[in-house]
Amino acid sequence: MADLKPASILDLATGSGDFALALGKCNPQATVVGVDFSAEMLRRAQAKGLQNLILADALRLPFQSASFDVVAVAYGLRNMESWSDALHEMRRVLRAGGHVLILDFSIPTWQPMRAIYRLYLHLCLPMLAAVLTGEKSAYRYLADSIETFPQGETMKSLLHACNFKHVLWKPLSGGIVSLYLAQVEGG
């Protein structure tokens, strides 16, 4: 993304700020703004040195239209109430020629890896989590949310439906994670 040379980056669902920090390190010329709806997570991000943090809902961003060169979301879009509404809001705050970057979990497409991953995701991970943390239900939610989240060509179609252009999809880690990059027309 550094080759895009953005002047302003919005990191949605910034959480504890790790992705925002990485974006800032790769793009030292850019102003990085982190947004999250959890005040506690923003406090954690601030403790790591992030300064531009805003408490807000990604579906109703407190920014003027065409405010950012890049909007990024890592492992957060999947948990939003409406993926389409969130993407429309991301597009609204992007400048002409701006890019959206989405990083999230996915299900591998290669059948042997897919079967092994689903076994791990639905059986092993929740059982291990129950033993270690006592939070089995949170890991069941994680598995279910990964299964229902639009992936691959389906996500590309959703991005096109939200008026993004030049949509790219790159499976990572054998397809356990997917990266999507799309652009707003113009610029």
C-alpha cells in the first residue's frame, strides 16, 4: 500500500491500534486516524502511542465526504451490522481515486485445506478456548462469522455493487485470510 502514497488513512474497527500502527509505519507521510466504537479499545490504542483516535460507529462516520485517501479495516468488517452499509459509508468518506483495503478471515478454497481448517475452526479452537479461557461461545461466534462472511468472488461482487472499481482479491495463508483492494472512480 505504500506505493499508493496516501496522505490520509482511516483505520476502521482499529481496536488496540496494531493495524493503524503498521499502516503508519508503512506510510510515514500519511496521517492515520483510528476509529472504533469501543472506548476501552481506543484507550489501549492510545497507550501504544496512537494520537488520532475517534469513538464512532463505522456505519455513521463523523467525517465529511471525500475526506480520506485510504480506508482500511482489518478483521472488523465481518463483525459490522451491515456489510453493504459499511462499504457505502467507507466509499462516502473516500476521495476520488481513493482505495479501500479489507483484510479478514476466510475459508480456504482448496478442498483438503478447507476440510482441515473447518475441523480446526469448529471443533478444535472452541474446545481449546474453553479449556484455556472459559470462553467457548466467543470462538463459536468467530467460526460462524467467518463462515457467513462474503468471501472471494462474493466479496468482489459486493464491492462492485457498492460502486467500487478495480477490485482485487488476494488469498493469504492458504486462503485462511483474504485481502481485498478496491478503488473509488476518479482521481
